[in-house]
Amino acid sequence: GYGAYADGTPEQVQLEKHPSRVAFSWFGRRTPGHRATQDSAPGRCPLCFVGKFFDESLMPIQRPEDVPDFPRFVHVENTNACPARCIMCPMDSMTRKTGIMGTDLFQRLVRQCARHGGVEQLHLHGFGEPLADKAVAAKVAFAKDQGIPYTYMVTTANSLSEKLAEDLVTAGLDGIKFSFYGMTAETYERNHRRLSFHRTVANIETFFRVRDELGASGPEVRFQ
């Protein structure tokens, strides 16, 4: 589920003691346990706090019986390695060993998604920089060959070479988000520690040029 608070408030501590009582996600799913929490402790449920910011008529709540047997949105962390230490990222607190997901495991996961059907999106990112995986374009191509409708990743683009841009476009990547916090070199490099503002800008400009030269309609590009 998606936790509403992350600041150690008493409400959050209570939820951590009884994690089975609440289940909530960005997609609006909510279990009877959440409704029971609302009834027993009105005004003290963190999820109710979050709910104030959502119009349920625009984002209908899905009951457990409506939830599909297999996820529609699948996130695969192809690597947890990253050369950057961005101030908004919890990378510094990660205690797992860093590495890159092997091709065999990735393909097995994608085949499962394809076999079950109903998977709408496959996201190739997590704690790490997805482009640190030298096989990332091949993994995108495999997912598309298996019939995954939409592939997507979030990247700083600092290691996005012209060749990799071409490989990602021709692989059929559907969406890419560039994590770019800062309108000046000073601000950007303060937020994205160890990265270069000018290099990143040049890489993104190259990406657009490559996509245009290939006459491709995708991937669609977002910035954050």
C-alpha cells in the first residue's frame, strides 16, 4: 500500500503497528480494513488526510473484488546503481548491494507479464539510474516483442549517449521522463550532486535530434 505519512507522526506509528489494517495506492484502492479504521478512529486515519486532496468522483475507489489478479502496472528495477547523489533521492540510505538485473531474470519476469495479459505498463527504473544498465535498450525491445503496450523509464540523462538514444528509440521505448531539477547550472548541480548541467542539457538536446532524425513519434518525453 501507499503510506500517507512519512514523518513519524503518531498516526503513522499506529499504522506501522497494524499494517494489515490499511491498504491504499495511488490508483485509489482501499480495503475494508481502511474503512474500519475510519469508523473506529474518525479524523485520525492518515489515509483520510490524503483523501482530502482527491476527488473520488474523478478517481473512483476500487473495492477488493474489482482488483485484477495480476498487476496492470509493473515496475522492474533493472539496476539500483547510480553515479549521482541527488538531494531528493534516498540513495544514500540504501543498504542493499548494488547490481544490474540479469537478462535471464528480466526476460522471465516479462514473459510472466505477457502470459497473464492485462499488463498496461512496464516501468524500468527504481533506486538506480536505468541507463547504467548496458542492456537496457535490449530489455525494452524484448518487452515490446512480448507485447507489453507501454514501456517507460525515469532517468537523469547524464549518461545518455547518442548511440543509446538511437537504441532506445528504435527499441520502441514509449515514454521517458528526464529528472531535471534546476534552471541554472548552479541550481542543477546543487540538486543533482556529481552530475553536470551542461552535459545533461547536451544529451537531452541530442536525444530530441536523434528522435527527429529517425522520424519516430516516440518515446513521449516528460520533465520533472
